[in-house]
Amino acid sequence: MSAAAVPKARYLPPKEAGSFRQVLQLYETRQYKKALKVADTILTKFPDHGETLAMKGLILCFSEKKEEGHELIKKGLRNDLTSFICWHVYGLFYRSERNFEEASKCYVHALKYAPDNTNILRDLSLLQCQMRNWEGLITSRKTILSQKPNVRQHWTGLALGYHMMKNYELAENILSKYEETLKEPPKEDYEHSELLLYKNMIIYESGNVARALEHLESIADQVTDKLSVMESRAKYLLELERLPEATVAYRKLLNRNPDNKEYFFGIERALGVQDDVEKRKTLYRALAKQYKHSDAAKSIPLSFLSGEDFRQAVKSYIVDFLTKGVPSAFVNLKPLYDDEAKVKGIEDVVLEFLKTLSHAGNGVNGVGQNGSAKEKDNSPTTYLWTIYYLAQHYSKIGQPDLACEYITKAIEHTPTLVEVHMAKAKILKRKGDHVAASEAMTRARELDLQDRFVNTKAAKYLMRAGKSDEAVSVVSLFTKNDAHGKGVGDLHEMQALWFLTEQGEMFNRLGKIGLALKRFDAVKKIYDDWWGDQFDFHQYCVRRGTMRAYLGLLRWEETLYTENFYTRAAFDAIQTYISLYDTPKSARVAAELEGLTEEERKKAMRKAKRERAKQNKHSESEKIGGTDDDPLGKNMENTSTPLEDAEQFWKPVAACATWDQSWTWGEEIAKRKEQEAARVKLDTADKTT
Amino acid sequence: MAPNIKIALDDLTVNNLGVLRRINSVVLPTSYSDSWYKDSLSVGELAKLAYFNDIPVGAIRCSLETPPSHKDQTRIYIMTLAVLSPYRGYGIGRKLVDHILEQAKKMFVKEVYCHVWVENDDALTWYQHIGFEKGELVTGYYKKMTPAGDAYILRKAIE
């Protein structure tokens, strides 16, 4: 830009102009203190210089003087509305606030006054990825590419835009053109190999599997991720129904890893046996022989066998586990429990096996203290794991009394085994006896204080039992504890979703609504962070060429807010807000007092007062967690806009493609909002008439 | 011997102290104080847990007795030895005691001894079976029993 075109307000004499360039340089190298000094020297002479004001503001924002900085940025922009620097700075400010929408508006403004500025274009393109504005991305990436066609990431960046717009042909073309610019393709280069695989992914997603296979074969030698080539090849061959070749491909995969169930399913389909139980049986018998250590080869048949075949298969599977003492035996078989016949089969097999043990090793009617080990043909642990299995089995099928009987026997047998106490706790929890359950879990914890898993469970069970302070003390044995000596703050920092959710739900049950809402909000903030965290990858992944992993990230983020932990906390929060709306405090009190005699009324008031006092009493451990000025969430509880607050939790769920249409919270909120609107309309109508 | 049996000893630590507590409380008639358990952490190799297929099932806890006069010998006293009943007969108690005898040798201690209730025939036989000698009778040793129980001293000299 020539000096003549510079507007008067922006013009700086050569000396100050040099200082301004220095400010920019110091900012880039993060020497904020020096940069501020230089900026101030310019401002003493030209106190209204917009770009300097904006830069000073930006630096203040990064030096933890956000409010002052924000004001200066705005002032700077007002003083020089046509400066791309001022707009860029404003965009950077919004970006640091993770307000991506406003940030991208600012960049668009900035580009009006500097259409070819690569830095701004690059920053804008990152925001467009974040906002999933693929059309916009294509435009900005095109400009960048035309400026610097020799950089790989600018080609992939543009291909990404077309790919996301489902314009597979153009996406592929862009990558091919890039390959043409290379004199010789780099050998054994991971980034180049990833690029080739990304191209292959695009071809496959375009639906032309035959060409994808062809392309895959053509790049196979250059690709470093051999497994991925093998997996894609097998998948493509199967989809193309080139079955003999697919069989070979899956065999090769199984030889590499005989525990990947997908490979087993692949080979079933390649052989065309997936709908024929007899043939499947024969196949798995052969596979189990070939891959002796593969669990999948033995466990998959359990899902399709029935009758006597099932019994035989499950018997050898289970007995092997029980004699080896595999604590997870039940967890492995749990998926079969949807099928009643199978449950019966398993029960018979385990009970029969137990009978063969009852003469030895159970320590009850077995050998006494001086009995010789020679008489025992079964280890006592086999008996132990068997009754442990039965306890879990009966608990699962809704027979808590039998479950208790077996687990009590197991605890008498070996009271030092952590697992049996944990199982007892779970059985009691299912029965609804949360206090006894947490006592059992505590007994498990006492046996191994360094086991974080048991510690976590013990804390969770304490919260279920409403023992707020104890739970915090227990969980704090494994956290970085602050001045109060408790780890609640650290658990926020570590994004311990389970803890925040459980504690929130416990507070809800205890009537501590503010704290409950506070925790649900903390869960939402973590998810918002995860949404924001992808920002860094828009640049990083494209630059490093790890496009397949990046695509995985983008697609995962699309389903983020339908993850169990989010929906659980969000629905808890929405429910709480809705009940705050449905029965405001005053209405609750009035409803309770209606139709009572004077005497009863007084009594009820006293009781309510006691309850309130209880709910308002907060222990030390509840007062911590979070650095804000409302640690107890009182502001949230006393909100004047409960429906809008609830909506904040609902919106991100509804924005996910994966949300379950049976979730009715959106309607519940909308219904009440309509009623509210109708009422307001009526009110205003009343007033005007 | 049944197949797949693995017996191993391991140290007593602050994290598994609850195991010693649990084993003693279900096997032994006497109960021990919190401070006794806390002190168990300071006797080093003289307290051990025994594992059967990775499950803790037995424990020994001794103390080193330094006599007031240097004329008397230093001895190791077995305060508690317990194995959960289903796991008896596998040589676990033997392994625990052998470990203590070995320590005694290393420490140049000449004697390991313990008290056994006169009516506990199984224990009396067992200690003698593994080479302990029955010594004098201590009348009224178990004060908390009603009537107070007598005990034999069982000792093993270390060469």
C-alpha cells in the first residue's frame, strides 16, 4: 500500500511507524512488556492512533488485563474502522475467548481491507473448520493455494473443503495435482504415505469401491502403515464380492492378530457362512484349533450356538476361566445374558461344575488344618471363583437373595479378596441398600489402598449413600489437594466426569440444588472445552499431514454432545431447571401449607425451616471447587430464567446428528416457553386495555 | 498337588496393612490394637504376607526381642501366624516360618519362639512337625480368656 493511500488518522511519521513495526515484532515473539513500552511511546504523541491502541489492547489481554485490553481494542477499532490490523486484532481477541463466530466475522472484515493477507486468510480458514463452514473454507483455501502452491498443507486444506462438501471428484483432483507437482515422490515418508491413504479414503467414500481398491494397490508399496492397507484391501474385496481373495486377505489379518473380532466376522462373510450355524460351527472349531490363544475364536461361537452345542462350548470356556482364576469371567459372558436359554445353560453348567468341587478345597467340609494337600485335586481358588461367578450371575438375573448367599460364602471363604467385597457392594446397590453397599465397598478398599479403581468405586458408593464429606476424603487420597486439603478442585481440573456427575446427583438428592447445578455446569464446561480443543488441530493435522486421524477427530466431535456423560448431566440439569420453573420457591411453600390447621401450619413451617437450614449448611468440602465467586451455585439456583438455562444444556445435544429422537427434553422446554410467551402476551394485553 | 498353584511371599506395606488385619481378625481369637498394626510396618522382614495364586491368604508378624541384659540372647518372637482355613495344608505356614528362620540366621539370632494355647492340639503338633520343641508351660498366659488360658512355649534354636 502506498503512503498516499493511508488515511490521515492512520498515518505515522517514519520514526513512529518504525516503532509500530517493532511492536508487531515484539508481539510475535511474545515480549509483551517491551511491546507495551514501545506502544506507549507512540501513544504519547498520537493518543488516538487506532492500530496502536488495538495492539496495546491485545497485548494487555494476553497479560491478564482482559477487560482493559478489550476496551482498548474496541476504541482502536472505532478510531480506524478500515484498518485490517484493527479487525484482525479484534478477531484474535474473540478467538482467545473461544467465540469463534464473532472472530470469523472480524476476519471477514479484515479481509475486505487486505484481501490477500495470508496470515488473516490462514486464521480465517481455521475458524471455518471450527464452524464447519466448508464453502467458506474452499474460498479462503483457494486464495492461499494460489499464493503458495508449493506447500503441501495448502493443497490438503483445499481438498478437505471439497471432501467435506462431498465433492469427492474435486477433492481427489486437488490431491492428484499436488502429486504432479512433486518431481519424485518421497520414499518411506510417513506424511506422504498418510496423504496417499487420505486420497484413498476419499475415493472409497465417493462410493467407487473398485477404483478405491485399484488405487490402494497402486500406492501399497509407498505406504508405511501396512496394517491399514491390509485392512482396507480385505474390506474392499469383501464389498466387491471378490470372495476368494477376501478370504485370503482376512486370513492374513488373522495371522497378524487373532483377537480382532472384525477379522473373524470378515472371514465368515468371505466364506459365505454367516447365516449357516453348522458351517459357522465348523469354521470356528478349525479357527480355535489354529489360533489356540485367541479368546475371540472361542467366545464368538457362544453368541450363535444353542442347545447342547452351546452347553458344551460354554462349559469348556467357563471352566477354563474358573480354574485359571480369571476375575473377569462374568464380564466376558455378560453379553450372552440377553438370551434366557443361554442364561439357563450357563447356570446349569456352573452349578454342575460346583458340585464336582464340593468335596475338596472349599474349606467347609473339606480337609482340616492338618490335611495333606495331596488329597486335594482342586485348588481352593477354583471353588472361590466359581461361587463368586454364581453370586454375580444371580444378581444379574434378579435373584438378589441367592446372590447374597453365594457372596457371603465367598467372603467367608476368602475375606482377603478385593473382588468378592466389590461384588457384594454391587449386589447390595442393586437391591437399593446404598448404605450397606458403600460399607462393603469400603471393606474392599481397605484391602488395597493403592488401587485407584477400588478407591474410585468406594467414593462413588459413598456418594450414592449420601455421605458427601467422607466421599471427598476418600477420593482425595488420589488427587492433588489444595489448601483445604481436598481434591475437588483437582477433580475439576482433571475433568473427572464421573465424580462431577455423581456429586451433582448426590447434591440433588440432598436438596442442595445450587451445588448440583454447579456440578452439571462443570460437566458441560468440560465438553465445551473438548469442542474448543479441536481448534488447535485444524492447523496442526493439516500441516503434519495426518488427515485420517483428523477426520476421525472431526467426526467424533460431531457426536460429542450425545455421549453418555454429557446427556446424563445435561438431562439432570434440565430436569432440575424445569422443576425450578414449575414450582418456584414461593409456590412450593404455599402448596405445602394449603388446607392445614393453624397448629399444623406452624409445625410444617418449623419443619421446612429445619430442612432449609440443613440444605444451607455446607461443610468445608462442599465449599471448594472452582475459583469463581459463586462456589455454592446460589446464583444458578435463584435464576430468573430457568427455561433459558435449561435450553443451554439442550441445544448442543439437538445440534448433534446422533441424538436420540426419544429424548423429549427439547419439547418439555419448548412447551413451557410457549406457555410463558402466551402468558406474557396476556399480561401486556391486560395492561394496555 | 493340584495343578496351577503358586505360593509367594510379599512385604507388608501401608497399603496392604488391611489384609493383615483381616486375616488376623478372622483366624485368631485375640484382637490387636491399631498401634500394634501400625508397629507391624516397622519390623521389616519380620512381617510378611503369603499369596496363593495372587490372593493374600496368610500372614506372619514377629518382633525382635532385645533383652535388658547383654548376657541374655536376642530372640525373635512370633506374635501372630495365620492362614485362612481353606488354604491350609499347602505349606503356606511353613513357608512363612521358614522365611523368619532365614531372617534369624542372617541376623545372628539364636532362637525363634512363640506361645501356643495348650488346647490347640493342631498348632502344637504342627509346630513340632516343623522342628520346634515344646518348652515350659506358662499358666494364665491368655488373660482375656475366662478362665485364663495356659500356653506352652515352642522354640527353635538356630544353628
